Amino acid sequence: MAIVAGKVYAWEEENPPTVVPISARQVGVGRDNFYALTSDGDLIAFDDVAGEHTVLMQGIAKFAAGDSGVLAITSDRTLWWLSGQAKQPLATDVAVAAVGDGANYYITSSGDLYVKGRAHRGQYGDGRLKPTDQFVQTASNATHITAHTGHAILLQANGDVVGTGGNIYGPVGKHGLGDKAIRWSRIMSGAKAIATGSSHSLAILQNGILVAWGRGYDTEPMPIFSDVVAVAAGSRTTIALTRDDTLWQWDRGEPPRRVQLPVGN
């Protein structure tokens, strides 16, 4: 899913995008659903691109979706876990969250990062390899977090990008390459946005250059595109929005391909 020039689009694989007739300020994708946060603060779910939607929760300011469920942050900064019909409050004073493959993350308004879930691949970033019963703090000065298959990428307030977790193909840089990194390690600096897939990662630099590393790329961040204002990644796919409101999609290691959006909608 993507929001381009105020319009919401949804599609699967290489199929052409469909306009979703809603006003939204954020969209996301999980294992079986498309998600959107409406302008009114309703978090809604679709089971297909043209299907009926269900309101999961109201009063939402931000959310993160993944294979196992959704982390939703309310307007009063309370973090909720949504999975199926279950809803559970997890923490307060939360600014950002991420759903990983078995480990979940959130950042407080003061920039402290907390983790809970699987730890066998170094997902916590503090050296531990066994899970905890509660969320524990493992980093500070954080502004954004993204996670995927056994690893996580963290953006810090000074623009540094650090990573931890499974690193067979290099999505968390050179540290622990070929196996895993069990502590947060610096990958690069000068970033303003990040994304990660199952085995590749990306960052937007302050000048709009998009860099990538991991499977299909080098172990060091390499420039692959320019004038980028937003980026997201799936298992092997990347989508990016450029400054001229053009949407692009490509598989890791391949050149960006322009997505043809419906005309007249």
C-alpha cells in the first residue's frame, strides 16, 4: 500500500494498484491484511484490495503492522497490541513501534528503545540470546525502528543507523556478517529514514539519496536512487516515493521500476 498525492493505493505483487476510497494518513501491510489509519483516527483492516473494511480501533495516532499482529499507538501515547480479536495495552508514553518476526519494539517520547520477544538471533541488541517476560530497554537516543526476519534497524537522533540480529546476508551491516550480530552496531550516519526487508535494508540520506545494503547489494550502504522522500520494504521488495510523487517498486538488487497508477481516479 502507498499514499501518493493524498490518494490511497493497494496492490499485490506485480498486479496494478487499485484506488482505495478512503482518506488516510498512514497505511501498512501484514500477513493477511491491508491496514490504514484514517484521517479521523480509525485503524481499519482490509482482507483484500477491494474488500470491506473492519474498524479495529479508534483514537489511533500511529501504528505498525507485521505478520503476527499490529502495534497501535493511541492519541494519548498508549501502546496496544492487536492480534485477531485480542487487544492488550502494553506501555505508555510511546512515540514509535515496530513489529518484527517474533520480537516487538517501541520507542518512548524520550528516545528509549524497548524490546520483547525472541532473542536467539540477537534481536535485543544488548548481548542476550534468551527472551524476557517484559519489555526491556536496550538503546537510547532513538527516533525510528524497523524490524523483519530476526533483525532490527534503528535510526538514532544524530542520524546514525545501527542494527542487530540475524545477519546471514548483511541486512545489519558487516558486524556478525554470515551469522548474527548480538549487539547494536553502527552501519552508517547521515540518515533521516530507514526500512528493512527479510535480508536487505535501506536508508534515505538528508539529501534524498536512497542507499541499500544486504542481499542483492554490498555489505556497505550503496547509493541506488535519488530524490526519495519515503521508502518501505517487504521480504524481498522495496517501494519508494520520489519528490515528484512518482511511485517506484523493485526486487532487491534490481533497478527501480515505475509503478503505473490508475488515471482519472
